[in-house]
Amino acid sequence: MKKFKSKKLFQLRAIAAVSVLIMLSVFCLSGCSKGADTEKSKITVPASEVIKTMLPKIGDFEAKAEMSYSDAAYSVNFPTLYKGLELSDITDGAIIYDETGNTADEISILVAKDKDSTNTLKEALKQRALKRASDFGDYKPVEATKAETAKVVICDRYVMLAIGSDPTTMQKQYQLAMQAYAQENSDEDDN
């Protein structure tokens, strides 16, 4: 009888854990879907600000070099960084990466000029991750694996590429930041 009770308790705990995970996923993803049905974006924060919000919360991340849309170096390097895209495809963007080439660590955020362009940006960022994996290849297999397991996530018109030791945490922090920015803009609209 005791064995039956512990098995039933185990099943209840498992169901509760799965339920919590589902609710957490819905909660995190809701920040990315806020305003998704409107053409006008609810989120207007600079891409570089989103990265700065995420950095203290993502743990082991070695990238230090930053470029953003307003930097001359960003526009010069844009075609090399994001094959197939032109600067006119975005309204803002930022990248933080390891300029020494020792790690694949990177966060890139591109802001699409409209919602219809987000999938194009997503594909370009996926190609960027594949290129990074290829660049490290046999040279640094651990870094190549980081790039192979990268996350590319769309929130509103913002598309993020996360390459690092824990891309799932990077994705979560991105979604939480975007949700906070969406809520902030929603609160301002209410006033």
C-alpha cells in the first residue's frame, strides 16, 4: 500500500512540475506576442539597451566588444556579419561578441523594419550561427558546439541570436526583457 501512495505522489508531483513548466513557457512567450497583431510595434527600446539588460543575468558569457546601429563600424561590417541582408532591412541593431576570436559567444539583435521582415532576419541569423560553427569547426569544437546550439528568437519586430554556454538562459532573459519593455510601453499608453 505504501508503494502505491509514493507512486501516486510521484505522479502528482510530475504533473505539477509539467504544469508549472507549461505556464512558465506561456508566460515567457507572452512577452514576445504582445502587440503581435498590430502593425505598429509596442516595443521601441534600442537593441543595444536590450543586450545591456540581458548581460548581467546570463552568467558565463565572454563577449565584450559591442557595435550598434549608430556606429560607423556596424554599417561597414553589417554585410559581412549578416549575409544576404542590407542595412536598409533593419531599423536598429546591435551585437556583442568576442573580438579576440577565442569564443563563439555572441548576442545579435536586429530590429525589422516591419513584421513581415522578421522571418528573413531570423533566417540570416540562423545562417550566421552556422557560419560561426563552421569558423570554429575543428579549431575549437566546444565553441563550434555553442554556435550549433544557438537560439534565434523573434519578439515583436526584434530578432535575437544567442550563442553562448547557456543559450536557453539567454533566450529566457531576452524574452523577459522584451516582456518588461512591452509592459512598460503598455503602461505609458494607459497614462
